[in-house]
Amino acid sequence: MPLSSATPRLADIESRAVAAYLGLALGDALGATVEFMTPREIAAQYKVHDTIRGGGWLRLRPGQVTDDTTMALALGGAILQSGRVDALACARAFDDWMRARPVDIGNTVRRGLLHFRVTGIPETEPSEHDAGNGAAMRVLPVALATLGQPEAQVRAACRAQAHVTHHNALSDAATECLALMVQDALHGAARDPLLQRRVIPLVTQHPEFEFRNVTRSNPSGYVVETLRVVFQAFFGTTGFRECLIDVVNRGGDADTTGAIAGMLAGALYGEAALPKAWLAALDPPTRLECAAQARALLEVRTQPG
Ligand code: MG
Ligand code: MG
């Protein structure tokens, strides 16, 4: 089924891919300031938090990103090195990332990587406790590297990187849904088709993800709570900046909701929609690496095997 009447030009796809990666980093940097705060605390301190200013519980420099972006970059690096999504290469890259003492790290990620260090197996056992958002937040490089591949292959690649640390049906469903939404947006899909083609089927299969007609704030790291607020903000707004401000001011795991919403909104609205002031505030090496990886990862899909 075609997503739009016109075939998107390669330059459009590349521009949206860059916007998705920068959107991820911008949402992370914006949200990290208010991570673990309640909406009431955010309002008392900032009225509306809409500036990349650093700080937060991690005491970040303005424009500094956290694990959401740096794990994605580690994953992207592994994919570029091996020319495909290989679970062992992903696990090694994540392990190197952990050894480099990241500014923050999720419990499930740490547990999964310690399991890999001990066993050498880049896949954890299935667990009902692995429904955190850590595999979903870093999936963007897989979406870019597998663009145009059959859906079953895209889903399998998503799970290969996810299961290094998170082996859970809800995490898998969320991670695959996000990757496919990004790919559809890169191919020119508008907001409503993303809802109809990707999110409604997710909610039908896993009713936990129902997000309409419920007020949500303070999302935890549980992937269901994360996606509910991301979907509310993404489908309830009509621009990149508006979407990200909406989602991070809900507090809770705001760097991760910001990162995921930023990835989707970047892919949908494109580079021109990214606020100039936010881009100027983003850590310059991170900004360069995100843009460069986005372009390079799109080349992977043309390689055989
Ligand atoms: Mg983080
Ligand atoms: Mg977080």
C-alpha cells in the first residue's frame, strides 16, 4: 500500500533521517533537565520548560545528552562496522559503552550487559521484568539501516538489538512499532496513516498501549507508560517544538519520552521544523555525529547481506 502519492526523493529521505536523529538528541537534552520531576514541580520552577539548559538530577551541561542518545550512537556504530544488525556486534558495542562510564544507565540495560559479560551470549532470557523502555529508545539506527527491507526483516533486526538487554513481548512490540513508524514517516507518511497503520494494530494486539482519552503524566520507565505519553503528545500536536514541549512537561522519564517523541516528530516534520535555538544549544560533537550516522546508516540498506 503506497503511503503517499509521490515517491519521496532520496534527499527528502536523508533529510528526514537526519531530523529523526537530531530530534532524538534534542528531546533527550531537553527532557533530561526535568527527568523524574512531576508536572507540578516543573511548572513551579519553569512555568513551561522549553529551553535546552542542562542541569537536572544528572547536573548536565547545557546541550548534553544522556544514555538515550549515546546508546543509539553506540548501536549505530556497531551496525556501520558490521554492515548489518548483528546481535553480537551490538552487545559488544553496548558493553564498550558501559565501560566508558555513561552519564546514566538503566537497570535492565546494566543487568543484560553483565549477563553478556559472563556468558558471551548476546541475548537475555525472556523476562516479564524486561518491559522497560531501554530497547525502544535506542532503536533508530536499526530503522535507518533496514529502511526498505521486508517488514519481517525489520522486526527481526529490532529484536536482535533489543534482546541484548530486554527480552519481553511488550518491549518488542513497542520497539518494532516505533521503527516502522519512523520508516513510514521517512517515506512520506503523514500523521494519521502512522496512527492507522502502526499504532492502532499495536493497541489491538496489546491493549496496554491504549492512550486515547486518558490523561497521563509522570511516565515511568515502563515502556507502556512511555509510549502512551509519547503517542498522546505526538498525535495531539501539529509541530516538532509543540510535541516535544508537550511531552517533556509531563515529567517522569522525560529524557526518554523526549527522545522517542523527538525521533518520531523529526522524521515526520523534517529538518526545517527543528528549532534553531535548540540545535545551537545541542552539544556540537553529538550534533555532528547524529547527522553523520543518519546519512551513513541509510547507505547500509543498499549493501547485500
Ligand atoms: Mg537518559
Ligand atoms: Mg530516561
